[in-house]
Amino acid sequence: MNLSIYTMGGTIDKVYFDDLSDYVVGEPQAGEILKEAQAAISFTVNEVLRKDSLHLTDEDRQLLRERVAADPERFILITHGTDSMVQSAQVLKGIADKVIVFTGAMSPARFKGSDASFNVGCAVGAVQSLPPGVYICMSGQVFEAGTVRKNRAAGRFESLG
Amino acid sequence: MNLSIYTMGGTIDKVYFDDLSDYVVGEPQAGEILKEAQAAISFTVNEVLRKDSLHLTDEDRQLLRERVAADPERFILITHGTDSMVQSAQVLKGIADKVIVFTGAMSPARFKGSDASFNVGCAVGAVQSLPPGVYICMSGQVFEAGTVRKNRAAGRFESLG
Amino acid sequence: MNLSIYTMGGTIDKVYFDDLSDYVVGEPQAGEILKEAQAAISFTVNEVLRKDSLHLTDEDRQLLRERVAADPERFILITHGTDSMVQSAQVLKGIADKVIVFTGAMSPARFKGSDASFNVGCAVGAVQSLPPGVYICMSGQVFEAGTVRKNRAAGRFESLG
Amino acid sequence: MNLSIYTMGGTIDKVYFDDLSDYVVGEPQAGEILKEAQAAISFTVNEVLRKDSLHLTDEDRQLLRERVAADPERFILITHGTDSMVQSAQVLKGIADKVIVFTGAMSPARFKGSDASFNVGCAVGAVQSLPPGVYICMSGQVFEAGTVRKNRAAGRFESLG
């Protein structure tokens, strides 16, 4: 399997910089996660942006759509902040012949007990098993784009109505 | 999603006991992994055996088949030692109307940098995305039972021929 | 050994809150670190403040001094943000008959690969081995208060001139 | 500070080899622990043996004594299996002008939640704070050689009667 990974930033990639006494979105973690898990697949990591997803603009989402639409690969994994993942997934609908799976994390990949490795695993398992379309893998579930929301208070993604 | 988990032991569940100065197969880790990853799914963990998979017998595999066949749920995840996962998957073929996914780990779930959380994530993503059948999720790939082997020297699972 | 721990906040205690998309100083981690390390000592954790140490005031340091001076125990461990640890240590000088050791972390205790557990271990080893006085344990070294600075650019504590 | 580290094996250095389905004593971990903790000290790691300490012989302990006695440095840290650490510490008594601190771990350094990093930190804090002699740093305590035993049932080191 050849997997094209696009990274938009978000909690999954947050690291701590002592000289700022603050957290910032850092290097994409998806590739490190795949290596640590000894995944024997071919993949490329394409860094698009390093943004908290609350700060993503319509232009940013169009840029992501153009990059993905121009990619020759069938299997696409996108790491993204959780707060606007649902909106970005909507924008990518309609790209033909691709299985596109979004994932991210509630806790940075660098944290002990982070959900990042599980979530990327879930997305990797889903992307090679699903028909073409746009999906979100979060909270241990695979949702079709347009059928899901983040329930911030409960700390999980869940089906709409 | 309701997920029935069956655990057979294997590296994924190995823990260290200082009074033995040795490692033994311990409590099933799959449930802990799902909780740590904040997976918002219903699941039950059914412990079948705590064996290194080199020591599994034909009777053990029949027991697993009977337990799974009698389960009313559609989605089945089995954690299992890697050395004979391929054989056990063969024994479960032919159970109707169930998606059965085997996974395990090359390194115990309790180890830093273990592949366990990623692999269980991969299996959870696959089980809800695939048609009925028996599958193995290892090395970041989803294989149909009967098409895969463990390449011990390379430390990975790979397609046959 | 009876150990009195005072916690002032700082990076060591930083946790991530997804609903704020931000890090804040959380529960004191020193007690958790001692439990995880199976330290067989008696200790109490006294939470004084939960502040980034850049925000500590003269009043805050006086409060810490009063709390420590009134403590009947001989062995005192203080967890503290790294940016003004040196100043706080100066303020505690002159308390009689106590071994007072400051420590903290460059990376939150909850992070994989954090220096927090090592640093608290270093402080625990030093506090029971030193004569009365005020010390800082950081970067694998034990410094007397007044002889040390944080070299922010190099990411370490080091002896003054 | 210049620190000479001698490694004898033991649980702290145990790693898992999937091709053996077993744990063996692997590369010394003390240097990795110091690097991960960003310890700003000079150190050398001298690997003496890779043995479970139940298998150490009188000759092994004499070898350790000779290596340490011939070392020009004042500060000596020894990582060692816990089951016979007490005996080895006895054998090193009487070496002049050196502070010699033994440590190890109840759980391998590679395990999540291992006591290894804390224990090495504790030994590093103690070694630079103590007068010449032979000591054991385990369970968050610093013991003089000859005053301590491992209580295997309780999983801790403790003072002799």
C-alpha cells in the first residue's frame, strides 16, 4: 500500500518549547507514529500547514483540497486539529476515486497516554478497507464526512442526530 | 458500534514480574488501550487464554472458534500472539455474517514505543469498514486470512507470494 | 525518611486541556512520580500555587518561605517553574536545620521523555545526602542556591561564572 | 562533574526480542536515561557484564571491584540487577576516596512507568552529595552498603533490622 499523508497541524503535533514557556504546533508526528509502530507500508508525509484548526481559513481548506486532488495516490490520510476537522472534511467531498480519512488527537502525540498512535492506526486500518469517499476516524469510530460532530463537552466525536 | 474482543495472550499482554525475574502473559491489554485512547464505543473483553502463541494447540483454536461463533455481535476483534496468528485465523474462516480481525504486537503494550496501541487502532478501524470475513491487521496492513505470513527475520507480516 | 513536598506550579505540572486548546498548570505531579517509581518513603504534598514561575511575585515567595519555615520536617522538596527557581531559592536561604531542594522540569511530567521523573529522583537522592541549606537540582547537577543560573538558550542550569 | 558509570546488566537493561519471544539483558540504559533527562554532566559508560544478577559470580564481583578501583574518577555510578546488588555493594567496600552508588530498577527502563529514570536520577543526586563510601539508591532511599536488604515480597529495598 502507498499512503499519502497530508498534515495541517493541530493538537496531535503540539510540542512544548521551554524558551517560550508555551506549546506550539511542531513537526508532523504521523510519520514518526508509523515508524514507531513498525508499519511496513510506503508513505510520504506532505506538510501543508502548522495551525491550530480554530485558525484555519477557507483558503487553507481550498489549498488542502487542491493538494489532495492533484495527488496520484488512492489512499489519503490527513492529520488535522479536531476543532474544525468536520468542516475541512466537508470541503474535500467529491474528489473521485480516493479514500480520504481525517484523523487527529485530543492529546499531543508526545504525551504519555496520547490517543494519537491509536487514532492514526485506526485511520490506516480504515483507509485501506473503505470505498472511495471522505471519512473521519476519531474516538475509535469511522464516520462519513457530513454525519459527525465534535462534542467538545464530552471530549469525543459522535454521530449527528 | 458494539465490539466483542477475545484475548488469547501473546506478546501484547506480556508483563514483567520481578519476583520471577521473568515475563509472563498477564491481563488482557486491549480494553486498557481502548480506554486510554478514549474510544467512544461499546466493547466487552472476553479472556480465552493467556498463552504464548507458540504453545497454542488445535483444541485452543477450536475453543476460540466456538466462542466466536456463539457470539451474537457482528464485530469481533481478537488479540493473539504473532507466531501462530496466521494459523488461528485460518481456523476461524467460514463463520457467517461476522467481521473478525486479529491483531497483536511485536512489543508488549506496556513497553514505551510499543506497536500495540497502533495495531489495536488499526484493527478497530478495519473491523467496522470491512465486509464479513477473517482478517489480520499487523504491520500497518490489513490482510485477508490465508494470504499472509509472519516474516520473523524481517520483523513484519507480509503478503504470501 | 519523611519528606515534605511543596509545589509552586511550573512546567513540570503542565497538562493539556482540549477544551481550551491550551496548556495550563495542573495537579502537582511530584506525588505521582514518587508512586510510579515505587519510592518507599513517607511524604506529604503541599500545594502552594499553580503558577508559571515567570508570574510569581515577591509575596508568593514570602508565602513559600513561611510555609517551609513552619514545617516540622527536616527534608523539604520544592517543585517549581524553572524560569525563576533561582530567585525563589535565594529567598529561602537562612532557614535553620532544614535541607531544602528545589527541582522542576524543562518538559511536562506528562510528556514522553520528560526530565521530570529523573529530576525528582535527583532531588530525593540529594535531599537525604546533604547538610542543611538550600539547593537546586537541575540538569543532573546539585547546586547551592546563589551559585547557579538558568541558561535559557542552552536549555540547562549551570554554575555562575 | 565527571561521572564514571559501570553497568553489570539486570532488569534495568532488559529488552524484548521477538525472535526469541523472550527478554534478555540488552544495551546499558544509563547513558540513554542521562541523555533523555538532559543531564549536563560529563559521563562515560563502561559495560562490564550483561547478566541477571542472580547469575553473578564472585569472580564477576572481583572484576567490578578491580575496574572501579583502577578508575581515576571520584564519582562512580553502578547499574546492577536488584537480586544481588546488596552482595556486590559489600564487595566494593574499602575503596578509598570514591563515592560509589549502586542503582537498578524493578521494571525495565524501556517499560512505561519504569522506576529506572527516577532511580538513576536519585543515584546521580546522591553521588555528588555524599562523602566517600559505598551506597545503594533504591526505593527512593539512599542506604549505606551493609545496612540494606531487598524485600522481594514487598517489592522494595529496606533497612536491615
